[in-house]
Amino acid sequence: MKANGKELLRMESELARKSRLSLKKKFVILDGLYREALFLGVFPLKDPLEGLEIDIKLARALNGVSNDGSLDENFLKSFGKIEKEIR
């Protein structure tokens, strides 16, 4: 499975290198996504800071995960506290 995953990542990065979008196309996509968000009622945000504290705490907890995927000793404690706040 690891070999397949590495091959998939290699193929994805190769595809990304080959299919460059122009700045104009990027703005067209961004505009479309923004209009869809307006249509769905997601924008404008009623309270842009809502949930910011939880996002910050989650980011701090996730930063406890090292590059090799092993967990910092305080990670599970921090994540457990955040999970209780979310619920």
C-alpha cells in the first residue's frame, strides 16, 4: 500500500506541474466559488470570529504531532480537552 501511495503522490505532483492555470482562470474559479458561497448563504459570515478559539487550540494540539507521525506526549491531553469543547 505504501508503494501505491507514493506512486499516487508522484502522479499527482506530476499532474499539478503539467496543468498550470493562468491567473485569469484562477480568478474565474475563485469568483465562481465566492458566488456559490453567497448563493448558499455561507457568506457574509454573521460572526467572522466564531470558533476561532477552538481553531487556535486545535492548531496548537496538531503542532504536537511530529513529522514522522508520532504523537507528542501532551497531544492526546490537548486533543481530549478540545474535543469536549467542540461538543
